[in-house]
Amino acid sequence: MRLLTVKNLRKTFAQEKEAIHAVNGVSFHVDKGEIYGLIGLSGAGKSTLIRCLNLLERPDSGEIWFDGIDLATQSEAVVREKRREMGMIFQHFNLFMRKTVEDNVAYPLRIAGRERHEIKKRAHELIDYIGLSKYTRAYPAELSGGQKQRVAIARALALNPKLLLSDEATSALDPVNTELVLSMLRQVVQDFGIGIVLITHQMEVAKALCGRVAVMENGLIIEENDVETLFLSPKHQATRRLIRGVEDTFAVKHSGAITAGNIYRLGFRRESVRRPLISHISRKYNVDINILAGDINVLQTGDVGYLVVSFEDAGDEEGALKALRENGVELVPLTAEDAVNHL
Amino acid sequence: MMTLELMKSTLETLEMVTVSSLFSVLLGLPLGVLLVLSRPGGLRPRSALYRALDAIINVFRSLPFLVLMIMVFPLSRLVTGRATGTTATIVPLAVAAIPFVARIMEQSLLEVDGGVLEAGLASGAKISQLVWTVLIPEALPALVNGITITVINIIGNSAMAGAIGGGGLGDLAVRYGLYRREPFMLYISVAIIIVLVQLVQWLGGYLERRLRRDGKVTVSA
């Protein structure tokens, strides 16, 4: 079921010297039960985009279809109503510092004018759900970052929204708490069947959580795919840059050595990721294969890996490439410059 | 006789300070909220309104209290029927304090993190709900601190007002200290004013600390 359809969304900020096209014609959709990832480096426009979705930022043009209406054309009052169907969590949690955990979680219910006993019941239910019953009467300053974000998740869920907007929700957390929050988001989708739009600059997050991922650069979605295909055969340099792990810095550093030979990016999917294909092909076709970089990514849908290799002056390079393709390996030729700059 | 006069003057000062503080906060806080909402980049930017308010507040704040008091005489007469006396003096005290309160409330409210306000909006709050349920509660310790400063300021001004027919402890100090050359009463009135200021400072500080503690670590396991 389609939850959200965004069409050709634009938002420009007038700056002193020039206009900044933060969101420059973006279209995508999100289904029920789906975690849709928008990933990009800072400045790509993803924060502006997600803030446009619940109209915290008014888009200049474009459509935001949610719950049967185009939010972009609605009055403030209608938007306010629809925001109740759309929870939001933030990088810095944005909890009310002078309200207890209970009052934070209860806030959307209170604003919506729910009955007192209903508010209390629902708040306690949610605090139980996030596993913080011990902290019901505590203030946010007494909680760790991970706990704060869990409270924020509970607050965002208070009114049973259909969609959750997650704005860099794990960027301020350490790895342990990041994992905790991610598994909680996964759980939320399972338990409540909602959809999530998640923006992040961490490929790790997209990897662990998302079904489909869109890569943003300069206010545009430059590439959108299911996460497996994206990792397997990234089309854009920006995507490769986001996928690249720390391991690759070595290859980049020593890539001055890359001169001779054709360079390829090989994408391995489930079946081929575990097999010793390279050495097998090297022997069979009498090619010398120099491995420049590589990584295996554990995704929601299965494992995918990649290698950046160069074929040194070799025997049957054509045959080797053909064999790789036949074994389900995705081949992307790279120029030496590609390889140096954007492994 | 002297004790009676002291009591009377102290009560007058208390009346002037309490009532004018009340009015200045009652009118100054909404102005502060209005400034925060209407400022450029605020939740409801209204450039013209903001600039006008800003200018008026600056003008009123630059007027020395003594001058302002004389200027406000007609207003005092209109409101209370008299230009001098304790009740009449409440008017200039409040008028002088309102722009001060507005500015101080504005500064306190601006300290509230924009992200927290956004969380309120994203939860479905109207601006008016946001003001009452997030903006003011989150800024409360700073607001209390601002009110403390205001009351102390008004105590100072009320003593000055006494000198030109306002009654209260300032009046007492001028009459005995200046005209009658009886320094004892002067010192006593000064001492009472000091005690008043200290009391307000202590009470305000206590309240502020209590409020701030709410948002901070209260227990350690």
C-alpha cells in the first residue's frame, strides 16, 4: 500500500549572493511496512527534504501525497492534523528537557486533546514498549543518548502514525546505541506496520535497515535502487564514495601504482560472494588479477561484496570477464582516475 | 510614631513593587513572546511588527526613570485619578518595567532550542499551544531569573519615585535624610530596602534553582 508519494519537490533558499537549490526536483514513494533510505553527504539537501515532508519547511513547488491529499497545497490546519499521522525523530532527540519521560511521550496526545486516562494509559504502554518503565518519572538529562532517542521514538509513535520520519536519528549515537535504536526501528515497522523515511549520511544505517535506498547529491536523487543492487552495482561516484569503507583508504593512498591494465569494480551477490572465484578465474584464463580494494556488506536482504581489481597484462582477459559475468558478478569498468579518486 | 511611619512606608513600597511587578510581567511577557514569534526567522515572522515593537521598546528603555515618570503623570491621573501618591506611582513603575520585561523575556525565550520547538510542531501543536506547552515551560528558569531582576529594578525605581511624591521608603529617606537631617531614619529605610532586595534575590534564586534541577540529573543510581 502506498503511504507517501513525492513528486518533483523543490525548495530554494535565497541567500545573499545566490539562490541555494536545497531540493531541486525530487520524486519518490514509500510503501507501508517499508524503510526507505535517503542517503547523502552533508549539504546534499536531505535534511531540507525530510522537513518538507511534514511541512516544517514549505516547499516552493511539487506534490506531497499522503493519506489521500497533497499536503503541499493544504492549509496550516489540515497540515497540523496530518502531522499526527506522521511521527518524527531527530538527530539531537529534541526532547522537552523540563518534562518527564512520561510527559514527553504524552505530549502529542495532550496536544490532540485526548482524555486524561487515555493519555496516561497510552504513554505507559509506549514507555513499556521502549523498555524504559524504570524512567517514567525521570527527566531527559538523566538518560543516555540511546535512551533519549527511544523516548523520542515513543513520542513519535504516541498517536499511532502511519509514517515515521527519521532525521539522522543515529548520527549522534555511539555504535552500541546506534545498533539499539536501529533494531528498535526495525521492530517498530514489524509491530505496527508503519513506513519509515530515514535520512542518513551513514551507509551502515541504510545497510542495516533499508529496503530501498536513494542517493542524494546537490538536491537531487541521483540513484535509487533496492539496497542490494545499489551495493552490487553502484552507478554514481557519489554512491561508491558512500559505500566505500575505511579499508579502501589504503587502496586510494597507494593507487599511484595503478597504471597498466583495465580496472573493474566487481559486485558479488549472495551466491558468488563466498566462492573463491578470483583465484579460480586467474588460473583458468591465465590472467594476473591485482586486488585494489574490497569489502563484504551484510545487508537486510543478504550479503553482497565488491572488489576493485585491475587486470595486469594478461592472457584471456575477455574470457575471464565473460566467466565472471556468467557467475553472476556485476562488472563496472572504471577509469584509472575513477579508481584513484573514487574507489 | 516613627515605627508607625516606617511600617506605613514599607507597606507602601511593597504595594507599589508588587502591583507594578505584576502588571509589568502580565504585559511584558506577551510582548516578549510576540517579539520571539515575529522576529525574522521566528515561527511567525512579521518584519514590520517586529521592527516597530523593537524600536518602541528601545525608546522607552532609553528614557531615564525620572523623566519617564514625569511624562507618565497624565496617564497616572487618567488611570488612578491622581498624579502622585503610592497608587498613582504604580503606573510609571509598570510603564518603565514593561519594555524591560519584554526584552528580558525575549532573551530568555530565545534560549529555547529551535529543535525542541520543531518537535512540538511535528507533534501537531498549534503555535498558541506551542507557546504555552513548550516555549514558556522550557524557558521557565530563565524567565524566573528575569522576573527577579525586574522586581529588584522596580524596588530601586520605587525608591526614586518616592522622591517626587510617590510615597514609600524612598519618600521616607528623602524626608528624614535630606530635609530633616535625621540620618537614623535614612539608614533604617536604606536597611529595609536592602533586606527587600536580598529577600527577592534569594527567593528568585531558590525558585530558579529548583526549576533548573527538574531538567537536570536528580538521582544517580
